[in-house]
Amino acid sequence: MCIYIKYLVFIGLLSLSSCKSMKITELEAFQSNEEKFDHLSLVLDENSLMRAYSTTIRDQRIQDSKVLIERELYANISNEKKDVVGHIKYEIPIATKKINSLPLIGSIILDGVPIVIGVPLVYYRTDVEMQVSIYDINSNLIWKNTAVGTGIEKAQLYKYNRYDARRLANIYAVKEALLGLRQKILVDFNEIESKLKGL
């Protein structure tokens, strides 16, 4: 019973005393592509996100994923100021999370000393598989591919609380998957562009 009470106290301390909040900049897209397709309308399969995360559309991880996908699309893939030449569909078929609580157990055994000195207590890991399909103006599928991403973040007293750590792990995973897809699109850029133009 004593250990159980310590556990609850430490979890509460971790949740309420973390003094570093998540930065909005984590959701910004890094623009690197000068050459883009003409305007591709975004189609986001929200049902795939809800199935992958086993939650509702209001879950912050889903909202973050939607923001990242849209910003990546218009920063690096498609020029929304041009005429529409087709649409691009994003899906997340698989999203898994793992939690490593061994440091927390050690902190309980050591009467909370590691917490006070800032030792990470819980590590959150998210693995995401993302799929992209590109269609021409007549809704013909012309390109399809997948990429995976992994994100890891820790929760600790003087950094992120456990909710922000879980959220950040997902953001890192989604951004890595988006980068992988961007690189694959660049490899086939000329072929895709020709098909979008009907050449």
C-alpha cells in the first residue's frame, strides 16, 4: 500500500509540476522544396486516424497530425495558388505507442530522489505508418507509397509532463513519416507531374 501511495504522489507531482510547456514551433513545417506540383486538393482520411489511435477525432494527437499534414503539403508538395490538377490523400493505417516506466519504478524505490534531481521518469515512443495516394483531376490513382516514423520523448519534473511528452512523441513520428514520403515523392516527381498534366 505504501508503494502504491508513493506512485500516486509521484504521478501527481510529474503531471502538475512540470514547468516546461510544449512549443507551438513543433508543429511548423520545414520548407525545403522549391519545385512543387500545381494545386493538389487535400483529402485526409480521418477515420484511419481514429482507428489507428483508437480514439476520437478530438484527441490532440489527431489534431496535431492534421495540422502537420496540411502544413507539409503546402510548404513542400503542392502550390495552392495554382490551378487544381488533382488531389492527394493521406492516411495513417497504423499508430502504436509504447511506454517505458522503469525509471519511475526506480524513483519509487529510491523515495523520489530521482524525480527531484530531474531524472526522466517515463519514456513515450510512437511509431506511425503513413500512406499517401495521388490522384489526377479525373480521380485516377497515379502514385501511392508509404513511410514510417518514430518519435520518442521523456516526461520529467523540469521538462514535459506526461501528456505533452506523449503528444510530442507523436509529432516527431508524424514529421519523420512526412519527411520519408516527401523524399519518395521527389524521386518520382517528374513522372508524377507528367501524369497530373495528362502527358
